Amino acid sequence: MPTKFLLPEDRIPTHWYNVVADMPHRPPPPLHPGTKKPIGPADLAPIFPMAVIEQEVSDQRWIPIPEAVREVYALWRPTPLHRAKRLEEALGTPAHIYYKYEGTSPAGSHKPNTALPQAYYNKQEGVRRLATETGAGQWGCALSLACRIFGLECTVYMVRVSYDQKPYRRLMMETWGGTVIPSPSNATAAGRRILEQDPASLGSLGVAISEAVEDAASREDTKYSLGSVLNHVLLHQTVIGQEAKAQMELAGEYPDVVIGCHGGGSNYGGLCLPFVADAFTGKKVRFVAVEPAACPTLTKGKVAYDFGDTVGLTPLVRMHTLGHAFAPPGIHAGGLRYHGAAPLISQLVEDGLIAARAVRQLDTFEAAVQFARCEGIIPAPESAHAIRGAIDEALEAKAEGRPRVILFGLSGHGHFDLSAYDAYLRGRLEDYDYPAEDVDESLAGIAQLQP
Ligand SMILES: *Cc1c(COP(=O)(O)O)cnc(C)c1O
């Protein structure tokens, strides 16, 4: 029985899969925050190129991947599918555990899968520069790389606390030629407003989004790029699930359950949506999205219209949300900190197709370390949520004495997140469940946004 299932380069998918074509309930459209009417392509044109806007609203099932993008995908795609035999043995489970590993990309995560086409389409439409935000730096790295490859400038607003504490990803971005600005910054009105209130602000992803959107909207030569949440991002990520399906076929199995970590929904959407297509046609397969208890968007949030950012510059998006003012506590080290979720994933959770689970960070890091000690790869703390979910499924199979086939997404490696491992290994991490009362309070703040 092989340990890895590998596909040749000519099996890099030729199309992205657009789940919207097959959904029984499509997510309702984003609204203009002023008029509360659905936004049109013209509203998005200042910040996104037309090809991306068309994909965002497309209901075409298969969308061709430009050959120039496939050629760059070939730098690391197809990514490997592993059978976690050593983990299975350590757990003593009859379950078969497979993982699709996206950490082999140059940036170390799945994020270049969408950064590349986004940079490509912008270049095609004559855009000279992209602006974006980044938290721990994975997205900024992916976009800096993609911009370098397709000949664009890249400006990354990086959450201040990460900028100060995580220099390595900043240096990766700079190595690929990106310009990195700590957020909140004096470069934008949104940043200046936050700094006036709190000159020592550590920043947040929401504030950084506000800065990047403002940068793009106020400059003719610049557009904005988002690394998760939106339909076109999940679309681009479906190369993961399409390859995984072909690789599971090589292994001669089909998953009973497909598991992934969920922050904004892009790696999980990319892995699960091609399998969701099978579920729509009657195939028996379960889906589990795993998120941190400290940022419980899918399990404690509510489905409502909310801003994508903190300041309120984006359209209103209907999704599971903890409220745009939500910020997870500093003690939470595992990433996946965004207040919202991809509308596509939200809808599938609402429709009961995808189950959501929240896990605590000590259990999550315990799973990460167990995985690293069996399989060798040190997982990104984000990915460790998926590992926790997979191990729990495997232990359930053991308790039942029945085999099951588990597929999970290992979205990236953790080589630049070792400070979080340091905190765990030195006993400095604590569990934290975001209290329901605080969620209610945060959600009260979005009541007036509803149409
Ligand atoms: C960004 C990131 C995530 C979370 O984002 P999603 O959009 O939910 O995928 C998960 N894992 C890794 C390695 C990441 O870099």
C-alpha cells in the first residue's frame, strides 16, 4: 500500500468547479450598505478586475483555468495525497486516514492557488499594482509571489502585532518584492482613524482590510485582492478537491467524511466542494468544517448580513458572522480569526450539508504534535484544527470497531508559526471559549444592517 498518491503535471485540473451551478439554494447577493439593494458589477469595478467580478457572480459549472496560470501551478501542483499510516497505527484505529497536503507550495499553504489567477487577471486588464491585507502573513506571501510572477507591484497591510512578532513571513514577502506596511498605518484614512483612538493599536484583520480596500479604491492603477471568503476564491481553490478525488481513486477508496479547518472557508471549500458535487447527486459522504472555540463563527455566529471589514467599507455579505467588531482574545494562537465565513460554506452549513465543529486550542495543538511525531510534517496551527477533527473521527471509528475512510485537508506547514508551538510546549496556552453573551453583544451591533 503506497504512502503517497501522486499525479503527473498533466493531471493539473483544466477547469475550476463552480458549486453555485449545482446548489439547491444559492447564497443571496451582497447588498450595498447605503441602499440595501444588491450590488452590481459596477459597484465592484473600482476594486476588482472584470474577469474576477464575472467569476464572483457566475453560475457556470466549469470555468477554464488560463494556460498561463496552469503553467505556474506546475511549480508545485499536483500536490500529494498522503495516507497517514503511522498516525493510524499510533491511534490503533481501523479508520483509513488520508490528507491532501498544500504545504508544498512555495508560500507553504494553499493560498497561491487563488493568488496566481487573481494577479493574472489584474495584469490582463492593465492593473499595475495590488493592495491587500494579511494577518500572520500567509496571504501576503502568496500574493507577493503571484505579483512577482505576473509583473505587478504588491502592497501588503500587515496586522501590526504580526508585523512585530513574526518577521519571517514579512521577509518572505519582501524577498518576493512585496511592500509590507504595518496596520493600522498613517497611509490611509481608516488607519489614521484607528491610530487617533489608540496610537498603540495592535491592529486586526478587519482594520487591515479597510486600509487595503481604501488604498485600492482611491488609486486608478491599483486594485484589491482578497485571499478567502469570496466565491471566486473558493472557485480557484477547487483544484485541491479535484486532484484529491483523482488521488482517492488511485488509492481505490472514497471518503466517508471530508474534514477541513475553517477560517474564511477557502481551503476547506477548495477541498470539499468537488465532493459536495457528488453529494448533490446522491453519493453518501459527510462534511465537517472545524473551527477554533475562540472564534466560533459557524457554531456560535448567526447567519446575517454584515460587513466584511471592521470599519464598514465593504458591501454587506450574508454569512455566518460573529459581528464585524468581533476580535478573538490575544491568548488564541491558532489562527482562523476572521469574524465571518464564506457565503458558499455558510449556505451549505445552513442547508445541513456541512456540519461545523469548534475545538479548543490545547486539544488542537495536542493533535498537531501527535501528527508531527507520526507523520513528520509540522502542520500550520490552522491546519491542526482539521487534524483534531480527523483524529476524533478515527477514535470514534475505533470505539465503534468499524472502519471508515477519512480525508482531511492539511492546508499548510507550520515552519513560520513555531512561536505558537513554543507557547504550547512551554505550557503558556490556555483554552478559551468565546462566551455566548459576548457573541450576543457583538451581534446586537449588526441588527440595523439587516435589509
Ligand atoms: C489562511 C490559512 C487558513 C485559513 O483560511 P481559509 O480561507 O479558511 O482556508 C488555513 N490554513 C492555512 C495554512 C492558511 O494559511
